[in-house]
Amino acid sequence: MLLIACPYCGPRPEIEFSYGGEAHIARPADPRRADDAAWTSFLYLRANTRGDHAERWRHTHGCGRFFNAVRNTESDHFLATCKIGEPKP
């Protein structure tokens, strides 16, 4: 079983978490003036990198909080986790 280190609760089994997408995606600065291309980029286009990847996760069946993590997409190994708003690990 894969353990994920929640920065609020500590290590917990993976079944307690849900994936929240790529981390550090910037919302358009002025949403009212953003064109279709800007919204398409924000909503759908992701890096989908092979290797180390910054992601957002939620401890759904625990504290309920979101946090950021760096996970290797090839090995499924979590390299680091941090609270939302903290610098990238």
C-alpha cells in the first residue's frame, strides 16, 4: 500500500486521498478580459511530464485539506509534500 504524507496529519494510506490535478496553475489575471485561448490553456492544457511532477492532492477521508506534492510519475513515489501557499518543495 502506498503511503502519502499529509502535511497536516502525517503518513496515511493512499485510499484516503484524491488527486486534484497539476499544482501551481495560474488563473488568468483578469478573468473578464481573458479570451477563449487563455481559458482553454487554464482549464485544459497541462504539462503531463514524465518524471517529477508537481500536483495538488486532497486528504478527502481525513482533514479534508488540499496540499501540494511532488510525485515521480514513473515510480509513483512521493518525493515531498507541502501546505498550500508554501514554496514549491
